[in-house]
Amino acid sequence: MTGEQPHILVIDDDRRLRELLRRYLVDNGFIVTTAADAADARAKLAALEFDLIVMDVMMPGESGLDLTRSLRGELSTPILLLTAMGEPDDRIRGLESGADDYLPKPFEPRELLLRIHAILRRVVPKTDAAQNGPVRFGAFTFDPKRDELLCDGERVHLTTAEASLLRVLATRPGEVLSRETLSDLGRVGGNARTVDVQVTRLRRKIEDDPRLPRYLQTVRGEGYVLRTDD
């Protein structure tokens, strides 16, 4: 094992599935820690740093959705939710809770691996981001090199998907970008609706009135644009 191997926290109350996931991910080059429920997960998160959390939605006590919402106020570690509820509305609720991706059960192990790699790739700074300095809009400053959003000097927690989307917009301020472009460059999984969900979540964090956005604006029939002070 080397320090370069991503460390994944797997949270699932099903002991058999938890162990199967652990073995499969270890066999594919990851360091894996497991937790049986939300309380166990919080203890592991307090003691260790992780590159990704893979979490079951349906758990006794605090559900995966509730834990995701809670963690989003504390950390920006990417979260992949696993659930037997695979309807589109369920996926949207998962994304709105702060998850970066949502994989319905049953799933092929290979698909899980591909989803994990896709999420982890978003963490890597992009070349164009490295060439841009901080972008300012209102009380906010976003540093695309560090994926860091500050409001009056205080850090605002972003999910990996939110940071990736904002990075694309911030490195092209004033440029109208289609949903397809944002999905591709921002590596936001899913379709146009998924991009809309991420934009809605971003607006809740940067707009005084998300229904009347000042900075992250919609251009009807074209896409979205970030209006900055620069």
C-alpha cells in the first residue's frame, strides 16, 4: 500500500455487502475503511481523512440522506449513495441532499468502480483552472486552483460536483455555457436535469434570493453564465 492510494469509507448496515464491497475495492487498489451505521461513520470520520464516502441510503436510525445533509455542513469529501430506490425522483433527492452521485441497487461492481473513478477525477485540478486566479462576485471569492469558496473570508462548503461546476463557470466568467458543456467539462454525471440540480444547489449558497439570481444566471435556451465583479 502507498500513500497515493485513495482511501474510501464504506457505510452500510448489511455486514455481508459491506465486506464484499471492502474486498472488491481493496482488490482494485483502494484503501478501505468500513462503518456499520451513521454513528460508526462519524467516529471514523473524526479520526481519519477520506477521499470518498460510499454510503447506503437505507440504514436504521440516521439514514444515508440525513447523514449526507449533516456532513455537507462539515466537510466536502465526495459522497456516492447506494440505494434500492432507483426512480429519477429518488436520484434527485439524493443529489439535493449533497451527494455527488447516486447508484441504484442492484449494480454491477464494474459500474461502481467506474463511478468512483469518475468522482475522484473531479478532484484533480484542471489545467485551465491552474492558469486563473481567484474570481470575485459580491461577498464571495472562488479560487479555482484550490476549489475553495469564501464568503467574507469564511469558507463555504462545496460538494465535489458543486466545486467542479463552479470551477468551469469561474474560469469562463461572462461566458454562456450550455448544460451539455457544463456536464462534460464539469464531469457532472447524468443529464441536463442533473446540471440543473447542481446549479440550484449552488444558487442556495451564493445568492441572496436563489429565485432571482444575481451571479449564476440562466440564459433562456442557451444555458448558464457566472457574472463576476472582475
